[in-house]
Amino acid sequence: MPQNRYPEPWRLVAGLLGLAAVLLGAIAAHALKDHQASAAVERAANYQLIHAVVLFAATFASGRMATLAKWALLAGMLMFCGGIYAKYLFLFPKAGNIAPLGGVTLMLGWLFLGLTATQRGAPDTR
């Protein structure tokens, strides 16, 4: 199998997001005393971890829809998870207002990822 001569920066981004998700999940479980804050940060970390894996998987797809999927997943994680982290870890309550937009952006990422199957040259799975 020929090796790709160019590094895949999206895989590095996905790996770092996964690392951060595990770290933030540990903070939620062990360092936060407020139950609501702990639950919210843990939920955000779980969403981030799941979507970091999906982002990594998306690096194996190509084309316009795959590119849109990767950007939407990244933006969605930053807005959804980042908004929750900012609200509960950095005590910036208004940051939580961006989380719903992040959730919609994550959904768009999934849609774009699914649409990669409709692109010309997509592998036939029949």
C-alpha cells in the first residue's frame, strides 16, 4: 500500500481533541464539586470524544462533502463543547448560549459525512 507523502493534519487535530476530551472528562469526574457543572462538563467531554473519533474516521473520506464534514465537526465541537466548558470551567455563563448552535453544526457534520456516499467515485458497498 503506497504511503501518503503529505501529513494529515486532521488526524492530529482529532487526536488532540480526543486527548482533551479524556482530560476534561477526568476533571469533571474528580475536580468539580458542583454536581450540575460536573454532569455538564462530563457530557460535553463525551460528545467531544465521540466526535473526535468521527472526525478521525472522516479523514479517510475525500471530496467536498468530506471537507465540509470535517470543518462542521470541528466547529460544532468548539461551539458545543467549548461553550459548556467556558460556562462551567471558566465561569462565563453566557458562553453556554453558543452550545445549541454547536449542536446544530455537529448535526450538519453528520449530514455532510453521510452525503460523502453520494459523491461521484464513492465506493459501491453493494
